[in-house]
Amino acid sequence: MCRQLKLTFVLILYMSFCLESHAASDICTICKCGYSKTNIDCSSRRLTSIPQPIPPNVESLNLHNNNLNKIKPETFQNLSSLESLILRFNAITEIKPDTFRYLTRLRILHLGANEIQEISADSFRNLFSLQYLYLYNNDIQVIKPGTFQYLSSLRTLNLNDNNITYIQRGTFENLPNLEELNLNDNNITYIQRGTFENLPNLEELYLSNNQIQNYEDGAFLFLPSISNIYNKDMMCGCHLPALVPYTKSTFYRTVSVLGECQTDPGNIQSKIIPIMEYSQCQS
């Protein structure tokens, strides 16, 4: 009886090994796999779908520069060891709910240079370990409040070069560790009070090339860790110049405001000057 149990156990181990080897060999006939199968490079292979099955021990999966246009929620199941997922330069149009729900150890997610128009509020569910999220160069117009609510470990969020026109209150809630937020090259014209609330560790804020015309009073007053704000092509005003002495007196920090503004965009006499040199704000 004992001998039979041992043989059964050995057989199970053998079958498990064969299944894992078969999974690895399937994807590795198409992609380049590292020796231990923990790093898989499927970049630039004109893929229209993600090869399956994927070895469960993979830690880095690179799908850069293919022809992927959608991701099924079950695509990444059983990949609990995955830490880096590169999907930039594809043709993905939508991130559906729970697409990445099995990737609880994921730290880096690259979705830049796709055709994403919509992100569901539950697209990033269970990504508690995610630190770097790149969504630049897409066609995102609206971000629903709560979209990033599950990303409590996030440090960098890049939304550069989209078509965002308005940031709703609550968009950046539950991001206590966010250090860098890039909103350059969008179509944002208005920043309301509370937009950047509850971002206690935000240090770098990029707002250039948005032609922002109006800020509500107090739009930047809740950023205790802010060090640099980069802006360009905004209408001159007193909000950012006033932020410098406020931050120094309230949080005992020095903040640098870099960029230029237009003194009067509707007037042919309008000048482009450094934001901090707007004379009406000088005491």
C-alpha cells in the first residue's frame, strides 16, 4: 500500500512537470524565453492574440509592439508571480473590468501607445502591489472617479498625451503613495478645487500643453510633499505663484513652479512669460 502511494505521488509530480514543460514550450516556440522561463519576450512578433498557455512561474512578460486589440479577463489567470507586464505599442481599445485581477504581485504595467478610449472603474481591481502605471499616448477622454481606487501602492501614473478634457473630483482618490502624476499634452482647460486632494506624497506634477484657462481657488493647496509643478500654455494667474509662499509657510517646503503662461490669450498684445513672473501676483 505504501509502495503504491509513493508511485502515485511520483506519477503526479511527473505529470505536473510535463504539463509545465508543455506550457513553457508552447509559448516559447513563438516567443523568446529565459532559461528559467521567468522572463518571456513576445515583442515585435505581429501577434493578434496572447499565446497560451503561459507558464505560471513567469515574472516578466513583454508583449510590446504587436497587433493586440483586446485582452480577455482570463488571459492572465494563474500568473500570480507576474511582476512586469509590457503591452505598449499595440491596438488595445478598452480595458474591461477585472482584466488584471489575478496579478496580485504586478508592480509595473505598461499600456502606453495603444488606442484605449475607455477604462472601467474595475479595470485595475486587485492590483494592490502596482507601483508604475503607464497610460500615455492613448485616446482616453474621460476617467471615471474610482478608476484608480485599488492602486494604493502606486508611485507613478502617466496619462500624458491623451484627450482628457476634465478631471472629475475623486479621480485620484486612494493613492496615498503617488509621487509622480503626468497629465501633459491633454485638453484640460479647468482644474477644480479638490482635484489633487488626498495625495500626501505627490512630488512631481506635470500639466504642460493643456491650455488651462481656469483654476478654482485652492486647487493646489493640499499637496504637502509637492516639489515641482511643470506647466506650459496656461493662462497666467495667481494660483501657482501663491502656492510657493503657502507651501513654505504651511508645510515648510520649497516648491518649484516651472513653465510659461499667456498674459491674455484673447488679445494680440498677449505675452508669454514665466509663470512666476506674472506681475499682478507680486507683492
